Amino acid sequence: MRTIRLDSESKKNILESLLKRSPNQYEEYTNTVNNIIEEVKSRQDEAIFEYTKEFDKADINAGNIKVTEEEIEEAYSLLDPSIVEVIRKAANNIDVYHRKQKQYSWFDSEPDGSLLGQKVTAIGAVGVYVPGGKAAYPSSVLMNVIPAKVAGVERIAMVTPPGRNGKIYEGTLVAAKEAGVTEIYKVGGAQAIAALSFGTESIKKVDKIVGPGNIYVALAKKAVYGHVSIDSIAGPSEILVLADESANPRFVAADLLSQAEHDELASSILITTSKELAEKVSEEVDKFVAQLSRKEIIQKSLDNYGYILLTDTLEEAIETANEIASEHLEIVTKDPFHVMTKIKNAGAIFLGEYSSEPLGDYFAGPNHVLPTNGTAKFFSPLSVDDFIKKSSIIAYSKEALEPIYKDIVKFANAEGLTAHANSISIRFEE
Amino acid sequence: MRTIRLDSESKKNILESLLKRSPNQYEEYTNTVNNIIEEVKSRQDEAIFEYTKEFDKADINAGNIKVTEEEIEEAYSLLDPSIVEVIRKAANNIDVYHRKQKQYSWFDSEPDGSLLGQKVTAIGAVGVYVPGGKAAYPSSVLMNVIPAKVAGVERIAMVTPPGRNGKIYEGTLVAAKEAGVTEIYKVGGAQAIAALSFGTESIKKVDKIVGPGNIYVALAKKAVYGHVSIDSIAGPSEILVLADESANPRFVAADLLSQAEHDELASSILITTSKELAEKVSEEVDKFVAQLSRKEIIQKSLDNYGYILLTDTLEEAIETANEIASEHLEIVTKDPFHVMTKIKNAGAIFLGEYSSEPLGDYFAGPNHVLPTNGTAKFFSPLSVDDFIKKSSIIAYSKEALEPIYKDIVKFANAEGLTAHANSISIRFEE
């Protein structure tokens, strides 16, 4: 891996290079995606069946688009029972963690009869997109569905592209069943997003769509935003390891590579104050790459977006970490909790040398759907928050309104909104 | 106002008609907006000064774009002191309510050395758009800025178009100062959104943009979403009054009109089980319209999107209210709290005959920036939540990782991610 001594120039270049991976840069597919959406809006089922034939080479119709109980049973019989067991353990941990995120309705009242509050309600219907083929990850199904279930969402409709044989990968179906999906449809791509957003004869419309997908899926989600809600648009994966001389170089190298294997746009960065660690990590990376099954992807990812960055001080390393705002941040220093207090921007923060990033991807419980590409500056991990919404509650008695009504009338009149003023003043006109 | 006995056909037509008001229908301005954004990205200050000259007829340059302390002092001297007083009282109520929304970081630990948690951090820099001219509402400044301040946002940059004389309306400046804005720039329209998103010589980039604006502002916000975060895109205002025979028809009529005066796209709907109430409200509406200063707007709004809907049962009325998912919902029935328990979708819920909607617009404390156009099915009122983000915290000891590490390795290998498996297994290789 290339090693760079960090200065303002190199930092600027690296930050710009990382942002180029954003899905916001692929506007050239917008027309294709918009056409698909329009077709599905106007021709509904007919259009999604045609697109499924064209893109997935599968014959899907009104009779087989919805996955049956029999197909789910078949999936269980096909999957290694020890994998089913691991999926169940992970699902339980994810459920336990996300229950702690639950928010509750509240109110505050005064003896004059005024009451203010906030009511929390689950979103009624959620669509979950699950990629097909090589990117069908059961862990991703768990991470997208369980927070919705914990929030109390009644309808959780999953969509995923079928194989040529019209089937869905068994791991996806088992994870969906374990997580609590209420219905599963064999359709993928922008056409699936359009179907969830506007409804078709076979698929009822939902209120919000979550889940990862390719560039067509990402652009379709962006296009339908406002008609429905969406999760944040996912970019390529990232890891940033912030380490001092106390870190184990072999562990650091292995963790960098665990992100690099995702795809060629993934980014793996070590920031350290230790030249010795930098050198050792670089050596260990080379040794590992040679042995790993996805070495071509890893090498390209490292060549494109992999860096070892040397800083003079820990403060400079922390500042850079906040500017990069990485999806995953590992802190492997002598006092990781102290460093954590200074971290402003990161999707998930892993503390100490045994908190390897895949622990969070699969098992510990926190969500692995995290803000990428610098968006941890303003977005959060997927959570129960994404599947609820709030309503303000305002209840005033005559006794509570009377002492303030003239102030409200004055404010409304000052803004020229006389009908607003009128609706308050007529209540005290006698 | 027209009165309609609700059936499935009329309900469908009304729901479709309301959705036509969506800002998502104005795609024809997209090219203009995209051009402005590109110009500001490449030519920065130069471009925003040119657009301000073109659209606002004001001479703005690097020397006067930022509002000075002197200009703010001048604003205080121009504004009626009793209005300053009302702004302060309202700001205090808004502050008190929003403090109750604060969320806190938490963690949970086990004696084996595993710790999971969630860290809450304020967003670093927020931009607040404030319309100029007739739509410059001090109340809107308070509602957009105070939640950011309560959340702990360090930089709150306000942008608003100047008048021809290069000045900002004094009410806007006073409200901004009272609410705690840290910097104010004289620029509006799509060019202001672009400047906040990408930065210029005079305006540093922010992480999130909130605040209402015209169609150009709304489309610009949609276009930059992903580069920065935005609030939900506001549509025209709405009120839905759900009332039974116990309601005071004069109060109901006045409240319907308080929304109708906003603009011609605003919607005012009464749903009631009482034919007598329906008739009386219709009469009272006619009487009020004749007296109100904004009667032309009100009449057009009522003709376009005003309805009195009669239902046979209260259940049917409630179900329709949930389908409309109104921005403002007033419940004026014998037992409004009971009805409220059945409400799933509404921005703000006003209970009882003295909880008139303008009480919420100006004074009670809950936010008046609310989801419109059916988006209360998935969006929430603007709140402190909009100005924070979360990071997951994961810290495992060797002791905590050891009993589960084989499960993680198995899961990672099942997904074909061998570098993920490797990063766990090497920690136990000795």
C-alpha cells in the first residue's frame, strides 16, 4: 500500500478522490431510470414482468411473483442448518441492540389545561430492496428488516431479482423469514423501486424504501424520494483505521483488507502517527493479499483508494478522520475511549484491537447499514428511527389560551396573516 | 365551500387532486436549477453576485454579502418593540419544547468486556434558507433555527435574498439574532442553495440545509441531496378538521380559513359526521371570507382544494384523515384524546376547540415546519432530531469475542467474504 506523509495538499487530493466514488456522479443513467419508472407507473405489472424478462431473463407473472410458503420451506431445506443457526443468533443480537433505540411518545402538561407532546407512530408499510446474484447477503436482509420490525411496521415488503429459473437464493429467503418480512416479490432493479413507490396490481405501494442496490436502484430511489421516503443512498464501503504504535500490524492489515474486498471502489485507509506501524502494516497487507480469494478486487481497491497516511500528531490524525467521516472507523490506540470522545463524524466506531469491523457487519447487533462517502457528517446508521415518524400534540384549554391570545394575534398580524389572527381572536370575541 | 358525501370514488378523486400540488410535479424547472448549481460550483462568488443582480436587482459583492452587526442593530431600531417582545416570548416557548426532544448518547456493557452504544453528535454546520419579500416570516426563522441551536450545531448560516436596496427585512434579522444564527448572507434562490452545498469564497459549505423556499429552492435542495442533507421538501399548507356535532362551527370555519389564506394551493378540509355542522361551517366560511384581507387567495384556495366531507361514522372520518395524512389536524370532537389514539398520520395534532392551529404556528412551542402533501405517512415535524446524527459504538475484549468468533467466520465465509473471515480468525490463530 502506498504511504503518504499527510499535508494539506495531499489531504485535499485524497478527500476529493474519495468523493468521486459518490453515486451522485452517475447522472448518465438518469434517463434510463426515469423511463423505467414512467413505464411502471403507467403499465404497472405488465411493465415489471417485461423488465424482469429483459434484465433477469426470468418468466415472472401475476401467478408466481409473490414468494409462497412452500418456496420458503424449500429454502430452509436447501440451506446448511449451521448457517440457519448463525443467522438466528445474529438476528437475536440485532433485535436486542435495536430495541434499545426505541423512542416513546411523551407529553408534558400544566395545571392550566395546556398539554404539549410528541406522538411516535411506526411507518405503515416499508419496502426492502435486496440485491440478487453475488450480492445477495443474508446479513443485509437482517440489518434492513429487523429495525423495521422493532419499530412496529405492519407491512414489510421485500423485493429481490429472481435468477433465470425464477427462484430466489435460499439464504435471502431464510433471512427474510427469520427477520419477519411479511411479503416477498420476485422483482429487482429500478422497476422494483417504482413498483414499491406507486403500486401495481401485484404489489401494493409502501411509504418508505430501504436497502442497498446497484446504480439503477440508487438512482431510482433518489427519483422517487418525496413520493415515498428512502434511506440514505449508499456508496462504496470504507474503513478508516486510526492507530498508534501500540496497534498490532497484522490485525490492522487484515481489517483494512476486509473492506477492500467489497468492490473496486471500496476504500481502506490507515492513519497513524507511527512510521514503524505504517511499514509493518504495508508488509502484512502484501502477505495477506496473496492468500485471499478475492485478491483481484482487493488489489484494485487498494490501488485506487487505499492509503497509509502518516501524521505528526494524534490530533492531526483525529482531525483528518473527522474530515473523511468514514463509514467504519477503528480506533486502535492506547486509550481508544479517549480518542472516541473527539470523533465527530463516523458511521460506526470500533474501539480496541478485538473490535474488528466484521464483528459489526455480522454479529454484535448494531446496524451495518452505515453512512458512506463522507455523509456521516449528516447521516446516521440505519436504525429504528428510520421506521417511525412523529406528530406534535397540542391541546390548550380556554384558560391556557386566554393569557397569550393577544400575543398570537399580534404576531400573525405582523406577518400579514389576518385569517390566522382571526381564528384566535374570535374565540374571545364575546 | 362545497360539501361532498364521502364514498370511495370521491375519496380517490380528492386524494389524487391533493397530491397534484406536490413540488415533485414541477420538473420543467429542473434544467434552469441545474444550470445555476453548475455555475455556482465552478464560478462561486462571481456567479452568485451575477444571479443576485439578475433575479433580485441588488448589487451584492464580497464586501457586503455578509450582514454586519450594524445592520442587525439597525433592524432592531426599525422593528416595533412590541413585536420584538412577542418574538422573544415565542422563541422561549420554542426553545423549551425542543429541549424535551434532545436525545442522549447511551451504552450498555457486559462484564466480559463487551460494550455497545450509540453516540449522538450535533451536525457541524447547517444552512437555513429564509425567503425574502412577502414570504419573510420571522416565525419561520425561529422554527428553523432554534432546533439546530438546541441540538448544539456550531455554525448556523442563514441565506435570504436582499431587496433591491441590498437590505434584508428587519423582522428576519431580529428573529435570526434572537434564535442564534451565527452568520447571515444576502443571497437567495437556487444560487444560495448551491453556495451552501459546495461553498464559495464568501460562504463556507455546510452539512445540511433546511428552510422553506419557492420551487427553484425546493428543486435545488432536491438536486444537492446526498452532497449535503436537506429537510423534507415542503409543499403547500394544509388543514384537516375532524369534527362531530359538538364542534363550534364559527371556530371551525375560522381555522379552515387560516390555512386557505397561505396560498392558492393550500388545502382546507372539514371531515364531519354532522350534516348540521357541515351546513353551519359553510355559512360561517362565507361570512368570514367577505371580511378577510386576503379574500382573493382564500377564495381560490377553497375553490381548488377546499372540501367539507360528510361521513356516516367517526371511524370512516378517522380512516380518511389517516389516508390524507394532513400537515395540520384539528380534532374537535367530544373526546378528542380518544380519537387521537387512532390517528396514525398527521404532522401536528391539535386537540379540542381552543387548540386553534395558529397557536401552533406561532407560539405554543412545537415546530411549525411540518410534513405536507401526504408525507406525514413517513416524515416528521422539523425537530432537534434533524440536527444530530448518531454513530454506533462497538468495543469488544478478546474474552468477549472468543466465544462467538467462529460464528462470525462461518457467516462471512457463507457470504463469500473471506477477507472478512480472515480479520476475525487471525485474532485467534496462536
